[in-house]
Amino acid sequence: MEEGAEEICEHIRNLVRSTFTQHSGDMLRSIGWTWGELPPGTFMIDEIRSGRNRGDQYATLRIKIYAGAGDGFYFRFHEFGTKDGLPARPTFYPAWKAKRSGFRKKIRDRVRAAIRGVWRNG
């Protein structure tokens, strides 16, 4: 799951590089993922949950993908726009949407392979 989350974050960073002129790199450094709580000031695009008991807190694994941490707080202004005239230039959600199904397939395949491995070894 961690490898897939990092792959999605790198895809988002590449979109940011191609869309925005980078001066300090704060936007790129603000994109990340976590198993736990989000860093202060960030926004979450989605949460990956596993298992049939998605609503049950202890039966799931959750990875949260976020942006806007630290000095990259202005990422949200570019993503959603402002009422004062900065147009929205979304990169975060389109990148997630493009990679979501592949990421979930990768998780399923690896979990199945791990279960088969344990099953074979007794």
C-alpha cells in the first residue's frame, strides 16, 4: 500500500511540475500520504480503506493522501480557486482519479499473494 501511495503522490508532483512554475518547491514538498492523522493545514483528497467492514474502525487499513502541508498551504488556492479571481487549476483530484483503480488493484493483488504465500507455508 505504501508503494502505491508514493506512486500516486509522485504522479501528482509531476502534474504540479508541468502545470505550475516552481519557485521554492513548497507545493511539491506539501504532497504526501500518511497512515494516521493529517498534518495541520492540509486537505485530504481521499482515504483508501480495505476490507469488507469499511465502516468498522479496526477492520480496515487506511492511507490518507494529502496536500498543503507547511509552507505549501497555498496549494488549496490553486486547486480550488478563490472568490477574488484566481481560477481553479486542479491537479490533485484528477491525478488521484487517474490512478485510483490501478492502486486498488495493486493492493488486492498483493494481499491475495500474501495470503496464498502464508496458506502454502502452513
